[in-house]
Amino acid sequence: MYEAAVFVILPICLVVAAFTDLFEMTVPNRIPVIILASFILIAPFSGLSLPEFGWHIVAGAAVFAVVFGLFAINVMGGGDAKLLTAAAVWYGFTPSLLHFLIYVAYGGGILTILILLVRARANTVMALNLPVPHSILTAKKIPYAIAICVGGLVTFPQSPLVLTALEQMR
């Protein structure tokens, strides 16, 4: 039964965070809390040993140390930092964490370029009445949860909990 939770919680939370960030330019605190709490509740059923569990928490702490620095110098929003930290816990110190972070970085770069291009043509976009969220045109921020969501959805099948859940279903 825990397998169902493994397969839906992180992806749904990432998608909700992405849409909320897109339309409201914020990531509600409850989303990273749900992601982290669900990992803590699900991990014992997945067969992770206590040391492996600890390394997952350490991986989240390492990611937090970096994104907190980015938040402190106003490069990344607090909600995005918390979301990235909570998602990193699901990957632990595995190659899948590196893949996740690389996809997030590339996705964030592409997202930023696209948003800057749209903002450069904001008057044209508004004149043509194109369906673009107002926050994209006027906000000074980038809804980075979209990149976190894309990176997470692409690499989610490689995460240790998913691999373990798939193995236990056989």
C-alpha cells in the first residue's frame, strides 16, 4: 500500500507547487512540509536502513545549505528553496539527486530566458490579449518551482523510494 503513496505524493506536490508559483508567485509552506513529512512516514516501509534514511536527510541539509545561500543573496525565493530541499530528501545522496539538480538548473535557465523574452514583449503580449498569467508579465521574480517540478518529474522514476517500491511490487 505504501507504494501508492510513493508514486503520487511527490509528483502531485511538485505540480501543485509549480502551478501555484506560476499564478501566485509563491510556494505555500504546506507543500514542502507534506513532501518532507511523507518521506519520513514512508521511508520505514520502503526498507531504507537507518543509515540510508540519515543520508537522505543529510542530502536535504546539504541542498538547503546551498539554496539558503542563494536565498540570502536574493537569487532564489524562500519557497523555492524549501521546495528544492524537501524534494532532495526523496533522492538522498545518489546519482539521481545529481540528475535532479542538473535538470532543475537547465530547466530554470530555459524558464528564465523564456520569461525574460515574454517580459521584453509585455506590451505586445497584452495588446494581443494572449493568455499569459499576469504575474509573468509584471513580477520581478521567476516562478522557479516550475523548473523544480520539471526536474522532479523527469528524474522521479530514478529516486530510491520509487525503485524500491517497484522492486517490492514484483
